[in-house]
Amino acid sequence: MPNPMIFVDLPTPDPEATSVFYADLFGWTYNRRPAGQFHEILPGVKPNLGMHREERPVTGPVPRVYVMVDEPPVFLARAVELGATVLWEEKPWAEFGARYAAFRDPWGAEIVLWRDKGTYYIPAE
């Protein structure tokens, strides 16, 4: 039997500020256990995510978390308003017939905004 991924935990020096960022962007809610140290992110479907207080700066490669959204450019613009940095604007991923954009949040996590095949308009040539 394969070993399924059950949880992703993002490091941040400020779980409360990071929680506010993602609540504003995606509407996520949280179970603060304890507040300011570990916040379980409740995105609405399993698996849940988490964030933990990490005082050391995160350096080097970081995992990317993919989030399904209906309009990546809208979410990307809002993320930038909230302090994120654009990694790339929306572009196609032909292999999956999808489109995606990405940002780095103010604490270093990389988030990919994913739009599934059939949920966008491709003009006829």
C-alpha cells in the first residue's frame, strides 16, 4: 500500500500574521493550538494544512503548495496587495490542460494558484 501524504506544515516566524494573510486571500479558517505557535489551517477539504512558529529564516528550496482557485490572476493580484511577491503570472501547463500562477508569501512559502482544465476560456484562433 502506498504511503499517502496526510499533512503539510508551513514554517513562519509569525503564525498569527500568516493566518490573517491566508484568511484574507483564501477565506481559510484556523484551529490555533496554541495560538502563535501552531495553527492548523482548515481549507475546507482534507488534507488540512498547518503552520508552525519557526524563528530561523527559511533558506534554500521550499515545498510548493498548490491551491485550486477559479481565477489565478485575481488571487495573484490580491496576494501581491497583501505583501506577496509574484513568482510567475498565469500560464498554461499543457500536460494537464490547466493554467497556473504562483507567488511567494511574505514569510517565504511558495503557493501555486491552480485552475483546472475546462474552467477557463481559450479564444479560437
